[in-house]
Amino acid sequence: MTRTAAWLGVVVVTAATVAGCADPADQDPCASYAALTATVDDLRELAQAEGGSASVAAEAAAAKAQLNQLEALSEDRLDAAASRLRTAVDDLQLAAGSEAQDTAAPLLSAAVDDVRDAFAALAESLDTQCTTG
């Protein structure tokens, strides 16, 4: 192997490593938790204000994506709480998408309460870690 090829290999490996760590916020569980907190708050407000709107579905998808990222960064410490929140968000999305608003209203209210409770359980695990660093 020539010296040029060896240096080229080092440059490629270094570039790939740096690219994988390009945005430290993407690797910070507390930043991910803060984003999830804002999204879950927005989701609950949208569900209560608009009921079965498309914005509820979009916000639910965003919450699940952020939850996936947080769960990946948590090294399996949040699996049970994350699963419970994911199920609650799915149920909320289902209730918000119901055509029969008379039947869906109590289901939607219960689903919003379930999201609140499930998020509180997750927050209990993260509040101390993210406020003390």
C-alpha cells in the first residue's frame, strides 16, 4: 500500500467519524427529552382543541420519532416508560382520527389523559438527569 493510499484511508475514516458526530444535540438525551416534551405538550393541546385533525396525526408522528431517538440514546433505561408513552400516543392518534365525534370525544379525552400519565412516568426518569446534568 502506498503512503498516499494510507493517508486517503485515514482521511475517509476520519471524515466518516466526524460526520457521524456532526450535531451533538442529536446525541444529547436531555436535548431530545426537551424536544419530546414540547411535542407532547403540543400534541395534547391540539387533540383537546381540534379533535380529529390531520395536525394531530402529524404531531403524533413527530412525538413517536422523537421518542424513538430518545429511547436510542437512553441505552435501554427507558424501555418500559417509552413503550407506555408510544402506546398512549398511538391510542390518541386513533381516537383523534375517529369519524364518529360523539363516540370519540370521551375516548379522545381519556387518550389525552393517558398520554399525560405516560409522559409523567417517562419524565420522572429524566427530570433529575436532565436538570442536574
